[in-house]
Amino acid sequence: MFGSDSEFCRKTNRGTGVMCHIAPEAPFPAAYDDLCDVVAHILANPDGYYDTSRITVGKFSAGAALALVINVTMPEDTFRAVTAFYAITNLLLTGSDCPTILKPI
């Protein structure tokens, strides 16, 4: 489909074999947990198929927000690059301005 991310995602998934759970079938934090599992596996096998000095993460939309989050929750220097295509973010809210979660997930 012209203008969609589907071709890029299909090629990436075929190349890496990585598939993340998606909402609404799998609510948050399922996709985040999937990404953490993939990164943990790669880091636990430094002599394996992947060059752990060249790990990057990138996603689209809500997944791009996950890419940003996983970048700051993994050990420093885990990723060489993060590509967040039209990430859903709100950088205007900080500290006490941030809304609190009334009903934890």
C-alpha cells in the first residue's frame, strides 16, 4: 500500500525475525517486554550472530515511543542509534506538571 510502513516492516521482520505484540490484542507493556527480551538475548550472546557494538532500534508511531523508552531503560551505550519515526511524545510536561496514573495498569 503506497505511503504505508508495511513494506519496511515486512523487510525488517524477515531480516531479523523479530515480531512484537501489538495492541489491542496485547496491551501495554507486552511490546515493551518483547523488546527487552530481544535486547537481553542479543546482549547475552555477544559471540553470536549479531555485532553487539552496532545495535540500533527503530519503530514507527507508538512503537517509536517504545524505541525511545527502551533506549533510556537499557544500560547506557546499549544502542548505537535510535530512529523514532513520528513518535508519540509530549516533551512539554515535566516534573509536577505530569499527570499521575489514577488506575495503574
